[in-house]
Amino acid sequence: MMQGKLFQPIDVLKATNRQQPPSMQENSEPLIRVGEDDARIFVKPIYYLQHIPHSLKSLYLRDGAYERLKQAVRLLPENYRVIVYDGYRPLQVQQFLFRSFRNK
């Protein structure tokens, strides 16, 4: 049953007003360092390795997101591993990425 849902198209969200930024709410979940407590999760901090200013050497996810990632890893066959390239980004990194893509 779940297998069929994996291949369904993703619904398109239609913005009502392009001038309004998406709303965000702080959920107060702590940021957790990824990969320290699970041998099947590897970390490759891609922005740090690309020397992007203000990028972090460690990767962090919100507690709830990290718990769901670990649940997903447990569903994989035992010989599978996961590599996490990105998670929480400081605002300066997000701005750098935005400007870089805009300029391209």
C-alpha cells in the first residue's frame, strides 16, 4: 500500500500572493547534532567542504526531524547507510546560496 504512494505525483501548492514570504513558526525543538548516535548515518557537510562562509562543520536537525530520519534508517535493509549533506543552515549561508543561484 505504501509502495503505491511513493510514486504518486506531489501536489503543487499555488501561492496566492508572491510578495508574501512563507510564514514560519519557531517550534522550540532543540537542534541535534546528526550522526553521533547512529552508525548507519554518515555526515558530509557539503557547504563546509565547499568553503562557503559561515557554514558549519557539523550538521544539525530539529529533534523531531532527526528522530524521523533514524526511524527511516531502521526501515532500510541492514546493509544500507544514509549520508546527510545538509540540515540547519545559518542565515548567512542561506543568503550566500540565494545570491549564488540568483546570479547564475
